[in-house]
Amino acid sequence: MENINRIIVLGISGSLRAGSITRRAVDIALTGAQEFGAETQHIDLLEYDLKFSDLGAPVTPDNVLRLRQKLQSTHGMILGTPEYHGGLSGVLKHTLDLMGFKEFEGKMLGLVGVAGGKMGAANSLNSLRTVGRSLHAWVVPEQVSLPEAWRMFDDAGQLKDPEITEQLKEIGRQVARFAYLHQSAESLDFLRKWELGPDNPGGETR
């Protein structure tokens, strides 16, 4: 394990259902970030009561400002969504609509999708990847889709397939690892030296 002090990774589940499978999957991914040494927290959207409102309203509700401040303090996020009718959940989409570049730009983003059917959550994951790019986040290469997710957990709420458990943890590890590299003084110093390097001795390219 590496010591990466003050790298913070937050998890957000797009399901408000009690005992949500999506939340369980995001929690497993967060343990991967913990294993890498990051501080983690699962954001419970019920605590923010994000009612539908006019995004252009002159006054922003306090709970929206509170969530924005929370996300601005993090280095990476893991977003989980159930797939409904071929797309991400309305709960998560509304949450993302209330956020902006200050909350996501330059942050590492890991994606988890949960579906009740055999086709999995590919559509919602593709939509989330597009949203992440639009907000200038760094979406990590790996993502996990859980088809027929209701079959995958036992009565105690534990994921039965160790391979999928490892895939979810790897999402968290990648978010924490890339966030560390993005924030580390060594990496930033390397980039500065690279930018100040000598001109190409071979002359102009043609």
C-alpha cells in the first residue's frame, strides 16, 4: 500500500433505494481506493434533498451549494448508476446538472453501472463517460457493468463473484492512483521540466 495523504475519493450512487445494489457496488469500489491509501466517503444524496429547480434561478439553494463545496474538496469520484430504460438514473443526472466545471474539472472519475437485465449498463456508462468529458474530468479507462445485478449479491448483501469484486476495487484503485499522480509534486515537477526542455535537435518537422 502506498501512503497518499489527503487524496480524497468520494462515491455517489444514483439510487435512493434502501439497500440499493448500486450503493453496494460503489462501496466496494471505494474499498479499492482505501486499499491504495485514499480517504473515502460515500455521499448520500438523500441528505441533500436536491429538488428539481430552475438551473438559471438567481438564488442557488443552500443544499446545492453544500454539495458543490463537498465535491470541490475531492480529488476523485466514483459514480454509480442503475440503468433505467437504456439510460442513467434521473437522480444522478439531476445531481450532475446542478454541478459544473468547478466540481469536476481535472478530477479523476470512475464509473459503475448496475442493470436488472442481461444486457448490462453499457448505455448509462457511455452517457456518464460523455458527461465526464464534457465537465473536463479525467474518466479512468476501466469501468464495471453488472448485468442481472440482483443475482450477484447474497442475502447478507455481499457480492458473490470475487472476480467482479476485484474489478470494482480496481476502479477505486485507478481513481486514487491517477489522482495521486495528478497531484504529486514529483509528477508536476517532471511536467514543468519537460515543458522547459531543449528544442528538438533534429530541426523542424516537415
